[in-house]
Amino acid sequence: MAWATWLLAGFLLCVATLPAAAQTWTADNGDGTFTNPLFYDEFSDPDLIRVGDDYYLTGTTMHVMPGLPILHSRDLVNWKLLGYAFDRMDLGPDMRLEGGKSMYGQGIWAPSFRYHDGVFYIFSNINGHTTQVFRATNPAGPWTRTPMKRSLHDLGVLFDDDGKVYVVWGYREVRMAQLNAALDDIVPGSERVIIHADQGMGEGAHLYKIDGRYYITSAWYSGRMRMPMARADTPYGPYEVNHAVSLDEGWGSAEGYRHRGAPKPPFDIVPPTTTPGRNVLHQGGFVQTPKGEWWGFSMTDFNSLGRLTGLSPVTWKDGWPFFGLPGNLGRTPRTWIKPAGGATAKPFAPYARDDAFTGPDLGRVWQWNHLPDDKRWSLRERPGFLRLHTLPATDLLTARNSLTQRAIGPRSSPTTVLETNGLRDGDIAGLALLGLPWRTLGVRREGGALAIEFRDQKDDTRVRVPFAGKRIWLRADCDYLTEQARFSYSLDGRRFTPIGDPFVMAFQLRTFQGIRYALFALNDRGRAGGYADFDSFAVAEPKSKGLMQPVPLGRVVTLTPQGSAMALSAHEGSILVRSGGEAARFRVRDMGAGRVALALADSHLSINATGDAWLKPGAPGAGETFQWMETVYGEPMLMSLATNRYLSVDPLSGQVSATSPGARSDRADHARFLVTEVAGKER
């Protein structure tokens, strides 16, 4: 997208106001439906369990502290952050950014979350420190930690009903063993290869026993991503592999900017591609509700935002649990009915992102980039402010005590207020987009003078503006659909001035995370300096429901396939796209729960069992009902309840049917529509 188009799309920075503590993304639509992702911020390698009527969730946190978040839900859609299982990961200098060492791209990853006999367990790897076992009787903590005697890559654990505890792990070649009673090692002689490398399994194992049969999910990430699964009648097999219980579902997302080559300047950033099968659901597992429903959870790469978690209805067929609905297995609808029997509540988000720094503790959403030096930051030295004392560092990646939180999509703008009285020569402090390349906007003190400084690591670009004040507002405007961002600053909190050029955010594997918003303070002259006072931090979300638009219930509309100049038309009881055809004017009738019928006079657009579209007289039923939803880019799609497939148009014949399995990254689904309101009645 051109820079000018992006700026006109809502990121004009010349005149702006301080973001209000406003709306944030929630998956719950408030009408009995939900829309994926569960969180519009990174939550990778999810593992989810049910205990009674309650659900608990954790995931990968890599190098940030505290780690292993614990979330709680009663309906699988609305989640609350309870806390973290690992407050201080202090196992070596790499975890403290000391001695030129770091653990970027490492740390805590691929946890296995389990509950057994009144105890919650998390099994998780820590690079260089073996697999760790965390235990708690209350999921909100406290948690204890016990190191195992070896590392088990991407492990999955099962407490079997005969008292044995099994573990599976590995990439492609899957191994199984029994764990001893202390859960700190495998039972001698119990380790075996149960699935060979040529059978099609990946990594990220989750192990289940369902109705007496053993199931292992995995993630295949090379080329066309997918979620292979294996099953057997006994723990050690033999295992049969299904090569895709989830395939190609990314709700239309296309692969964005990617790093290629060394993780340092000069960066080689590959432009976006529409190659199918990349940004798709590919690692996760299953959970059963108290009502007996099965649901799947998994993650999808979402470019520079990181990896997002999705929730999928599950359909069992031939003894396999597929993500998706009958007639469209493997594909997860972006919008669907919430799980039955879950507690009803007003939709809410797991995190409070804004922080005025007036409490005794930081908000739970915050995580430090590596382990902090607790003697060098404070909420008490100056009440109402976060004070970061500067420590020596060469750049943002080596700076200790950088305070971070996940970025949120699809668009968001973090703003912080900085007071600079405590800065000393060589100090710089401010707001950062922590990724690769990283970008910072802050205030630097040099030679007794202050300057506003924007720095882009990509080409080591620096822009400086003299600054004579004591208080400044710093902001970044980020669009995670176009992956464009830009910094700005304000001297009064009302008028913001852009600084530096807009830039591209990219996905990278150096930190193994998406963009994180960061508050930082460092001294690049090799010494400890002064301090920076942050008065507040707030995140505005101009599209808090993504690019979703209200369903035009009761309105008269025309439907034009994306990329076509011709709208759907009616001809002798059929619906098609034809040259010279008059656009059909459909009245959108509310069928409840985000579902609609499309009326033409006394008839409705109907889908038969084979997916063919026609006009059926009379009142609408299931064959005339569509679940209204959008791609992540805000393009309306209509999923027929008769086929669980999407209304689409054959670009050659103009025939209309509900046979498309769903949105594709290359847009070859032919199932996206331009919906235009028109005056007058349907006809």
C-alpha cells in the first residue's frame, strides 16, 4: 500500500489527541457469537485445559519476565489474566542481559498444561536448562518449579487413568516415554520412537486420551502449514497419521514482510507474498466442554504482530476430531456460535493495557525484556511515575529494564508521557517498537542539551530535533494489516508532529516474537547515568473490533464480488452474475446470532445440498440462512448453513454457489463481496 493511501486511512499525525482509555478488542460479539482471534495480540504455542466448569490457558513467553501467563475463562471466549507461573527466571547471565549475553529467541516455550489430582502442572522447556515442571494447587499461584534431568523438545504430557504418566516429544520423529513419580525424569527403558520421520508429523505435540484411544496433535510449519494428528489404541502404538485435521485456515491473512539473512544491519527484508498455506492455524489441541462439545485451539502466524490464537468448532468423523464444521472439515469459521453452556457475561478483555503508574505494582500486562535489575526502577521514588534509572547499553537490544507489552492489532497507537529532568549526558529514554529492526523515539541528553531523537535500526537512520522542555508525549501509530508504522511527538498532548519517515514492520525469528511496545532508558556512553520518569502509558485502538462493520440488518443492499464490476442478479429464479443483468436488491433479514437471510420480494436466496444457489419462495429456513463474517481485511463473506461453505461466484461462468471452503491468502476463493446499501425495496 502506498504511503499516501496509508496516511489517508486514519494515521494522519499532524493533529491528534492523547488516546483515551477506550475500547479494546474482544472476541465476544455480545450476540451469542465470537470472532477469531481470541486475542488480537500475540499468544503463541497455546495449551488449554478444563477443570470442572473452568478453563485455563498458558503459552510461550520466550525471554520476557514474568513468564508463562495463566488465563482463566468460563466460556472459552472471554479470558482473564490471573498471573504468571514464573515471576523471575534468574538462571544465568543471558537472562539478565549481562556479559554481552542474551536469550533472544530462547527462554520459555511450548508449555504443556495439565491438571491431575488437585494439582496444576506446566511442563516447559528453557533453553540450556532442561525442561522445567511448575506446580500449583491454585492456578493464580504461587507456583513452584522443579528442573527435570533432560530437555524434551515441544513435549506433551498425559496423566493416564491407570496411574502412569506419559510424555511425547520431538520434531517429525516422535518419541514417547513414561515419567517417574517425581516427574523429573523418564522411567529407564521406557523411551521409544513411536512415529518415524517419514510419517508426516511435525512438532508442538499435545497428547490426549479420548474414549480409550490415544491422540497426538502436532504442527507442520514448512511450506504449506498444517496440523497433523496421530492416533493409536495403545500408548506406544502403532500410530496412524492423519496429515491435516486443520488446513489452510488463516481467515484471509497473507504473509507479510519477512526477514532473510543475518539479524543485524544491513537487513534483508522480503516483501509480502500471497503464497497459500502460510499464515494458517497449525499448532494446538482440543478441549471438551461440560456439555460434551469439542473445541479446538491453535495459533496462526500473523506477520509482525506475532502469533495469534484461534478457537475452532470440532467435528468428529471416522474417529478423527477435525477443526471445522460438517461439509467443510479442516476450515475454522472466523465468526461462529459460542460454546454451549458457558457462563454468560458482558464481553471483556484479558488485559488492561493503560497504566497511569499510580498503583503499588505495575499492571499485569507488563513484562520486562529479560530479567530486570529491581534496584534500578521504581514506582515509589516519585509516586505516580515509573522511574527507570539508566544503565549502560550499546542500543535497545542490550538495554536492561526495558518494560514491554504485546502490540495489539489490527491497528493501535501507544502513547507515553515522559519527563526528562533526571537525564544525564549519554542518556536516552522513550518509547520503542521492539522487534527487528527496532525503532525508538526518545529524548537524548548530550553536552548538557536535550534533543528529540528518532532512530531506525534498519539503516541506522537518526533524526534529531532540539528540545528545551521538560515534558513530552511520544507516540507510535501502527497498522498490522499493512505493517506500516510511524512515530510522532507532542509538546502539549494535543498536537502531534511526525518525525522520521514511515517504516515497515517485519516478522523475524531473532526474538521469536511479534512487535512489542516498550518503555526504555539507557546510557550509551558505557556508564550508569540519570533517570527517566514516565507519567503514563496508553494504547488507543481506532479499530477495536478489527475491520468488522455492523451487519446491515433491515437494509437493502447489492452484492458485488470483489474484483468484479457486476453485482449478483436474479434471472428466472436463479442467482448469477451476468453482463447486462440488473443488480438484485436484497433486503438483509435478521436471523439472530449474526445470521441473515437475503430476501427478494417473497423469495430468499437459497442453497441446496450440493451448494447451488436459487430463489426459494416463502419464509427462510436453514437453507436460506447465512452466517455473516469478514476476512481479517474487513471483506464480507457469507457462510451457508446448508453447506457450511461460503457464497462464491465462478469467475468464468458467473454461476453463484455456496461451495468455497473459505478465504485464501491469494484471494482465489471468489467469496468476498462488496456490500452496497441502496435506496428502495428489494426486487
